[in-house]
Amino acid sequence: MEYQLETYALLKFVDESVLALNPHVTDAEFELIPISILEKEFSGLFGLPRLFHSQRSVRFPNGDQCSQEFYTLLQMSPYFEMEWIGRGYAVVLRSKRSFELKPDAYGKLPTDLKEFTPFQENVRKIVRAMRLSGGGDVESSVIFQVDRSLAFVFMTSFGAKTQRGGKCFDPSDKVVTLFSRLYKGAFSDDWDFSLALENFESAITHYDLRVSFILYITSLECIFNQGRDQIAHTVSRHAALILAADAAEFDLKYLSIKKLYHKRSGLVHGSKTQVTKEDLESTREIVRKCILHCIECGLDKAALFLDLNRLGIT
């Protein structure tokens, strides 16, 4: 029989502008799913039986609607993003395949894991390239498959489920070009760089602002720190050298990064330091741009340290 399999990743902190990336991704495409269709086809993901009939509905600003019960469950779900209410739709990555599937020796149709794992890896690559190119807090909250032959949702893989808000991905022409290059390129497997990248991505999806902030600064340490002495100075100086256009801007960047570093030190050493959303967003941008610099220059940690140390600004 013909087996129609669709694999989806439900995304957060993206809107319709992400459709501009479709020409640049392979084996998947971004789609907008109205909330009414989300309920009709995937209500089980949110705890509502597929054939449930409601007496009440909720209408969205764009004219779409769903049942009161689905709306309530939607807001309680870790997959949910509040902006869906204003937009009236969710954004997904979808991969669709049709192929012949033969029953096994017992007359049952086997589930092919080979269709699921490559999609997960592709989603990871796409989300990573989006985070680095656009500076947003893009998340893949859940990945699931739908057997269209049986109208059945199965094989769910849970991703990030942070409840706090995030910055929406904003693909300008420059961002789309950078996304394409990052998505198609290979990342270095250097120990320090890969650890910096993992800290960066973990910081984006953590539910606690303080932990996210600590992870961002730790990412900078993975990139720049070479020893136990003058860590705050080294990290602040080298990050400022990458970010600043001239000596005057360097001084400002150096002081602001050092202030953020000392705030992190206070947090991990018992101080009840408050981390603001502005702290988090500015630190994320610092780390993002430093990681992009590492990708561009292609130097390992030791070579990068020597390269930045040769510069005259101190």
C-alpha cells in the first residue's frame, strides 16, 4: 500500500516572514497552520480527543476560530506561544513523503525510524542557523509524525519547552543570505568551539533567565579564556575587539562586557544579583557575534587568542 508520511516540527518565536527561508532549506519547508486546522488535525498533541465536539468557540483577530476547550488547553501547553493568539496561526517545518510499505511477516505495517531521525537532525541544523543568523530565540518545541493513510499522529519527540517569552526571528535579506551559508556549511568540531555553541543554544531555551545568563557568559569563556589569570579582562577585551569598530567603541564595549561578566560572577558566588531581560538580550547578541566571528576566521581557540592579542587596543 502507499504510505503517506508527514513529519512536523512545531516552532516558536517565528512568524510568516520565515517563509523567505524556504528556497534555502532541503527536505522540508516552513508552513503556516491556522489554529482551526491545528485543532482539527493535531488536537491530540494538546490533550484534546480528535473527535471532540464543543458547544463554544473562540474567534481570533484574523477571523479563524477554535473550540473553547482547545483554546484553554493550548494556553496550558509548553508548545504554545502567546503570539499565536494575535496571528491566528502556528509555524511548522514539514517534510512529506509517499512510498510503498510492505507488511511484515505478521501482516503489520512497520514503523520506519529512518524517516524520523534525519528530520530531527535537519531541524536542529535549521534552528541553529536561524539562531546564529537572525539573533532570535527560535525553538522547536515538539517533533511529530502523521500517517495520512491512517490519520494517526505518532512518534513524538519533545524539544525545548521554555515558558518565558523570546525574540522573534526577523529574516532581512542579509540574514537570509547568512542563514543559507550557515545551514549548508559544516561547523567546526573543535572542543572549545562546540562547547561554546552548546552553551549558547542551551541558554536560549532555558526557562530561568539567571541560568541562561550564566550559560551565555560561559560560552564566551569557552571561546576566549586561556588560563586562570585575568579571565574577566581577557574575555571582555577579546569580545570587545571583535565587536568594536574603533578605539572609542572598544572602550564602551569592554566596560559593558566586563560589567556583565562581573554580574555572572556574582550570581555563581552567591550574590542575589538581578538579571534583566535587557542583560539577557545584549549578552546573547555578544555571544552570537563572537561565535560568527569564530566561524568566519576558522581559527581554533589558541590561534584566536594569539590573533586578538596582537591587536594594539588594550
